[in-house]
Amino acid sequence: MAFDNCAGVGAGWPGDPATADTPVAVDAARVAPLAAGAGSLRELDARISVCRACPRLVEWRERAAATKRRAFADEPYWGRPVPGFGDAQPRVLVLGLAPGAHGSNRTGRNFTGDRSGEWLFAALHRCGLASQPNAVAADDGLTLRGTRIIAAVRCAPPENKPTPVERDACRPWLIRDLALAWPTTRAVVVLGGFAWAALWPALRALGVAVPRPVPGFGHGVEVPLAGGRVVLGCYHPSQQNTFTGRLTPAMLDDIFGRAAASAASPAPSSTMPSA
Ligand code: SF4
């Protein structure tokens, strides 16, 4: 490939949705209008993938791409925001926290190339939502069935902890992602408490009726929404959870089995949100 530290637009990274004409959000004020103006998930993914609105995260993601982890010293890194991945008309949305510095930030695809992804894609495959159980690179042939994976924050943050300002700056991308996917979505699987907290204000911004108070996050918590949709809480498949046995394959299978069952249900009855 014709890049090393970060994937340049048009340089040939597999699946790169951006082109030289893709508009760039150079600060937080420009994220909302660019998100709202994206007419399709493909266009939204392109705009996300070139965003530079958060100075600390831009510096961090590009530094990680330049310094690399020793195991990947000979590999090119994506080093850009990680857009959504999966079906263009999803019935199941999977909402994560943010890219890992040497996982998605390296491969350019959500949950691809790290241990969390090994657990997640294995579970999606067992439940019929992924074509294969492994995800190692953007060109590994993996496809998702009726499923799209997105994140509350699209750039790798130091210590996996975005600041509240960064979370809020990235929210318009999430709102637009939800708006474009909502007509077909039946189930939203939320991985971890950070993503759980990020989802509800975004749904409210879309005009989706959200329970008050919002139920607290927990594994297996299920929140029904209008139109027959459902939100499911799931522990994040981080090593902290999987190594300790807090999250097991059976627990993931339970959640994604329920999501897959919802996906097979009749189409939601509510209309598309306005945002
Ligand atoms: S975290 Fe979101 S808003 Fe901030 S630079 Fe990355 S994509 Fe843009």
C-alpha cells in the first residue's frame, strides 16, 4: 500500500469510503451540519472517516499509527476515524464505545484486529449475523447480515476514555447514523455503559420516545421502544470482561440471539426520525 502511518484518502485502503471531494469537519462546530447533510450511510461513513474535529484524538490516533505496537510494526495503520461497518439496511445495530488504538485504528474497521473483536464476531457468526467468525483486516472478506456496527466515539482515545467534550463533539455522527438506519432497525445491542449513556440523548434528539428515567445499564437489560424496537444492554467484550469470566460466550449468544429474533420480527411501525 502507498501509505505507512495513516491511510491517505484515495490511497487504496480496502473499503475506504472517502474521496478527495469528501468534506472535512475541521472543528466541532462543523460536525453537526456535515452529519445532517449526509444523505446515505455511505456518505456518512465517508464524512466520518476524514473528521478532524477533536485535536487531542487526532493527535492520539495518528501518533498510535506512527509509533505502532511492536507486533504490527511492519503493517500500515488506518489512523483515521473508524466509520460504521456492515449492512446498509441494518435490522440489528451494535453500538460500541470507541476504536482501539491498535485494533480498529490499525485496520480501519470496527472491532477488527483485536481480542474484543474475536469475541464479538465469533458470537455474531454463531447467531447467523456474520459470514465468518474472524475479523483480522479490512479485506478479509467478512460481511455482516442485517447488522451494522457503530461507535459512540469514532476515534481511538487514550486509555479508551473519551472526554465529555469529545463524546459530545462526535454525537452528531451518531445521531445521523441512527436516523439513517432507524427505518429498518429492530434491535440495538449496546456494548457497555459508556455507549449506553451515549445512546439515549441521541435517540431523544431524533424524536424517539425514550423512557424516563432511562433504565440503568446492565447485561441483559431490555428496553422496548415504540414500533416494536428493542434496546439490549450487553457487557463490552473487552479483555477486562472476557478474561475474568464476567462475560462468557453463552452470555453473548443470549444477547445476539435475542437481537436476531427481533430482527426476524415484522417491520417497525414508526416512521423515520426527522434528524
Ligand atoms: S471523535 Fe468524532 S468528532 Fe472527534 S475527531 Fe473523531 S470522528 Fe471527529
